[in-house]
Amino acid sequence: MKSILADFRIKDIVPCKHNIVVFCIFILFIIPGVREWFLIHRLGWLYMLSFSFLVAYLCVPVVKRIAPILNIVDNPDKRKIHESPTALLGGVAVYVAFASAIIYNNAYSLELKGIAIGATIVFIVGLIDDIICLPARLKLFVQVIAVSIMIYYGVAADFLPNVWWGYTLEIAITFIWMLGITNSLNFFDGMDGLATGLTIVCSLFLCILAIQAGQHYLVFLSIALAGSCLGFLPFNLRYKKPAVIFLGDAGSTFVGFMLAGMIIMGDWGSKDPIKAYAMPILIMGIFIFDMVYTTISRIASKKVANFNGWLEYAGKDHLHHRLTELGLSAKQTVFFIYFLTASLGLSALVLRNGNLIDALLLLIQAVFIYLIIVILMIRGQLKNRRKEDKVK
């Protein structure tokens, strides 16, 4: 402990003038009466966004300094694109910022308690994994426990008839949804700014959707998550420079669990379940697509033969890897996925005033868009194979 404190210096927390400015703004935000002013003027969402942003932005330099001292870094290898050891505690800053925003603003509910407990468990296990690398089976088992706790507090899919088979299917769908989105977002944490930026885009669209549906509580949750990631993004997505810190499994699984939980928690303002759930599914469609596509691709190519193999397999065959095979740079790939997600998010907002037929048509449109991307990815893969064969 003494050696850690010896290496840790105050100037590492506030290393430059603009950080001092941010710190002063944060102090201003916690002055009694400031939050009330925002609430009186119906700008509570802006206060929540700013507060979470400021906390995250101030926390990142601290955890960035601590990470190498504790040797919690991501070292380069053949399946990673970064070239030097990079700090892995970014998720801690995001978690602290989100939790601080919720606690300081008294944004509690019984349902949030279930999601928060589950997300915290997932976060802690992810943090341990960042340090000592846990088996995939153990991580999945803990995630199942986290989802079970969430369901115990009443957060589960609710759109089937109130009979035994309806309850059973809803619980099964809740598990599949939560585990799928949580791990899919973790898989997207493979390029600078990708997982963090996707979380921001999805959270902002969820916020707008919640405003349309009159769900003010969900507005605060989604905007707090967006603000927490926004405070982290400048350190993770830098102009012509590599990231100085990563989310790590702790951060990516935490934000993935929170995003997935908010979808289940939300009441999307429609008595028709297809229309109601089509809106958030369009926003989160990128995660569903990547999980389904990589699973089918691995099974078809016989890289995965069983469930254990699926759990343990780690390869460069996710959407962002495939897009780089087409010739896109890392940053071009990141912004391509941003814009793709935002485009389908706009469809979700339009659907709010639509009907069942509109929902079905927009879902079919999303499928067609992803099929076009699949065709391009397969084309790029075949092209690269031909080049490799010529070299041989």
C-alpha cells in the first residue's frame, strides 16, 4: 500500500488546466440549490447528464494512474489491435459516475435495485477477470445469478398471457436477452471508442424513446449512463492517437447489463407487444445481429462444435473485425457502426406514432440492412482468402 501511495501523486488527478476547470464546474454542481434550479426549470435530465459526465471525466485520470501500479493492464497479442499495454480500469470510472449520479439525485426504485445489484455483481466479476482472467463458464454462471436477482425484484419481460407457459417463456426470454446483450457489448469492446460510443448512442435513443413514452424515471437512468460514458470517451477515442485506457470486462459487461435491463424495465407505451418491443429492439439491433451472425458463422465453419467451445472461443470475427477486412480503418469502422445504430434508432423513434404494420415493415427493413452488411462481409472475406492463396 505504501508503494502505491508513493507512486500516486495529486498532479496525476489534475494534470492540466482544463481538468482544474472541470473540477471547479463539478464543485459548482454540488452546491446546494443548483440541482433544484435545474429541476425547477425542467432540466433535470441536463443536470443528470452533466453530473455523471463530470464525475467520470474526473475519475478517469485517477484510475488510469492506479491501473499500471496494480498491473491491471491489457497487454497486446495477436488477436488485439493495440500495440502497447493499456490501462483496464475505465469501467471503474463509468461505474462510479453512474452510481454517484443515481445516489446523489435520489433516483431509486425497487426495479432499479434489482438491476443495480445484478449489474454490480457483473461489474465485480468483470473487474476480477481483468486482473486474473476467469474461466468463461464461471463468468456466465455469475451472470445467470445476476439476472436471477433482477427477476426476483420483478424486472422481467411482460408481454405473454398470464399463464404458466407465458411466465416460463418470459423468464427464458429475459435470460437470453440479458446474457446476450451483456456479452455482445463486451465483444464490441475491441476497438477504441466502439463499446463506449455504442452505449452512448443507444442510451440517448432510449432516453428519447422514454420521453415519448412518458417514462421520466427511465429518462434519468439512460441519460446518466450516457453521461458516464461521455466522460470516459475522450480518453478512449482520441484524434489520431490510441486510447490511453480501456473499459475492460468490468466496464463493458456493466454497461451492457444496464442497457439490457433498462429495455426490460421499460414500458414502451403500446398495448401491442410487437410494436412496443420493436422500438428498443431496433435501437439495440446491432448487438443481436453480431451475436447471431458470429454464432452461425462459427458453427458453419466448424470453429465451434459445442456450447463449451462457443463459450471459450475468442476470434477476430465480429462485425468490427469484418468491416476492417473490407478495407476500413479502425476509426472508420467505429463511426460506421455508430451511424448504422443511429439510423435504426431513428426508425425506432418514427415507429412511436406508427402501427403494427409499420413495426413489422421497419423490422424487415432492419433485417435487410444487416443482410446487405453480411453480403459485404462475406465478399471481403473471400477476397482476403484469394489474396492469401496467391501469397502461398
